[in-house]
Amino acid sequence: MSVSDLFNQTLLSKYNINGPRYTSYPTALEFDDITAADPLVAALAQSKTKGLSLYIHIPFCHQLCYYCGCNKIVTRHREKADRYLDYLEKEIRQKANHFADTQVHQIHLGGGTPSFLTETQQVRLMGLITANFTLAEDAEIGIEIDPRRMTTAQLRHLASIGYNRLSIGVQDTDYKVQQAINRVQSTEHVALLTKFAQNNGFKSVNLDLIYGLPHQTPDTFAQTLAEVKKMAPERISLFSYAHLPSRFAAQHKIKDNWLPSAVEKTRLMRQAMESLTEVGYVLIGMDHFSLPTDELAVAQAKGQLHRNFQGYTTGGELDLLGLGVSSISAVGNAYLQNPKTLNAYYEKLDNNQDPAVKGVFLTDEDHLRRYIIQQLMCNLTLSFADVEHQFGVDFHSHFANELMALREFEQDGIVNITAQGIEVADHARLFIRIVCMTFDSYLQDASKTHRYSRVI
Ligand code: SF4
């Protein structure tokens, strides 16, 4: 399949609608107030997994990027992170004893900007993790960094305390684009950091790119892509810029008329896909790329890819424990989310309570539908026998309406429904979210789809 097969104009016009990204099911918009006194214990009672993945949110940033939709606090006061670490320590101590017999296979520090922490603060955090959890020998330990305030000496220090995966926010290398998003950074320095990391203990480097940014044109983006390819990272994430100034105030700084049109934006996406795959990167799902030897590409080839709040992953069978403000756990039969403000997060921990305030406990029906959506999102295929064996349902009678609704997709060549199951055509993988929406029982009310971004 070539990239041009992915961009069928008839399908693009008909199906480029709003829809969830399905990093969870039910999606975070369905989370409700938590009423259980000890929600983590209740969730863990239903857990069948023996391994753990940790996500730790560090909310602080040195400077505001105008495109940003993350939960972050922009500040120059690095000592604020000391207080934050005091509370992270409380949360870790409160929760870690529930995982005394569980090995941690993955750790990811996200933000905000995890590299906001000083070396002393980084050592303290890693000490807290290793003192309270048992890490698998080959644990993947990753951190997102801001290249504008990162030196090779700091990278060496991160490697020395255990980090072995790195993610760098590049977004775009063009100066005019960088100025418009208030994120001016040196491409040479990003290249230096990438090479240094690859030669000094980091097994994998991911570079983030965004298409649809102000002043991006095919020419400027070609230059960005050429520079990124030259750096030869193991992974590349390609995100779509969603311009929603009514939700993210900083985006008011980006004028509507600086942005590429919807058609131009789709062209930029296609350009990136063509440019990256022609030098050997493998398209993972809809929006990630990896070298063919990378674990993500291997997992995809084996049909073992999973998806969580960080996107595509290899560790889907693991419980995910989120720590820190706004973090989300996916444990046992529940999603649990911490408060989005520091004050609310601190107050809960001051009262020795589990900080989770929002979430959802999955019903049997949610489990069934989550499995189907995961299979389709990650592996583009679903076996009826597999679902029937795992969930004890008769697929054709249980999902008679959904199978009927899929007929239109079948006529348009997006899916193929056989006696064995459902296969999403490889050339239709950009529309996988709309196929999954058929199985989303929370979208019966069509008006709800307006809360999501466009599928492309
Ligand atoms: S994009 Fe990253 S570095 Fe920029 S403000 Fe948002 S969280 Fe902070």
C-alpha cells in the first residue's frame, strides 16, 4: 500500500468528521465524579494483570507555547517543584503498597515539561520511584524534554539515574512558524541532543512533530521533515494542531488567517507520511512512525499493539498507574483521574485521601466494547470467535445494529465483513476512528461528537 492510497478524496469528503481518539473507552469526556471511598482498591480487586506501567505528570513549563492544550503551569520558580514532589511522594507512598507484588515494566514522565526538574529534583523523584516500586530489569523508563533548556551534561545525568527513552518536542524547525507558536529553538541543538542520547544510554529517541501550525507551507514543512529524517530518531509522532481558542486561551495569539486551510492541512499530513515512509519508517496506527526494528513496529506486525493515554504502546496488558496532578490511571475495571488543579490535588493528599476525583468503573458491556475498539484501533481487525470466546456473547445478535451500520463502510471499501470477523482495509486506516465509533455506545447522541476533534 502506498501513502497516496490513504488519501481517497471521496472518502475524505464524506468521512472527515469529528470523533474520539480512543486513548480510552469510555473516553475521558464520560468520566463522572468518583463516589467510592477507596477507588483504587475497588479497581484493583478486578485486575487480572501482573505488571505495572507508571505515568508521572510534571505540570511545570518555563515558557508558554501558544498551540498548547496540555495541563501545565508556566513559571520561572523551580522551587515550586519541590513542593510538588512532596505531594507526589505522599501519593506514591499511599499507592505503592497496593503494588508490592507487581513489577513495573514501563515508566513515563510527561507534562508539562518533566525536564523542568533540576538534577537534584530528578534524583529525588527517581529515588522515590525505586524505593517504592520494584522495577523490571528491562524496564522502559522514558522522559519528555524541552530541548531549549537541556544540555548534553543533563542528558548524561538522566541516563545515569536510569532513563533509557527520550522524547523531544520539535513541532517544526521553521523560524517563522516557531515565532508564531512562541517556541523558537535551535534545530542543530535538537540534532546534537538526539545523537548524544542515542550514543549515551538511551535506547530510543522520539521526536514530536505537529502539522497544521501557523505559516506552515509544503516548502517549510519539507525542510522540517528533511531535518528530522537526518536526525534518524527511532520514533516520530505526528500530531494534528487543533485550533480551539475558546478552550485554550493561549491559542488566541494564533490568528485564524495564519493557519493552513483544511485542504492544505491534509496535504501537509500526506506530505509527512510520504516523506517518512519513503525512507523506511513504518506507519504505526494513524499518527506514529518507527524504524522497522523498533518494538512498536514489531508489535504492530505481530498484532500486539496497544493504545493508552500516551498513544500507541507495547505494554497494553499492564495496569497503568497515573501519579500527579491531572494524571489518569487505567487499573482493573476503572479509569481514575486526579484533579486538574494543584490546590485540589494537594488538598486531597493533605486529607490522606486518594486524590482521584473523576473516573468511571466499566460495566461488562464497556469491557466488551473497549476490547473491540482496542482491537480495531491497534490491529485493524477483529475476530468474532475471539470476542465470543472471551466475553460469552453471540456477536451477530449482540451487535446486529452495529453490523448493519457497518454495511455503508463496507460499500465504501473501508471495511470487509467476513464470516470470521471485521477487517479494516489498510488504505482506510485514517478512518479507523469512525469505524470504532460504530461500537461506542456513548455516541448514540450524535451531538456528542462535536466535543471531539476531526478524525483527520
Ligand atoms: S507544549 Fe509542552 S512545553 Fe509548551 S507549554 Fe505546552 S506543555 Fe509546556
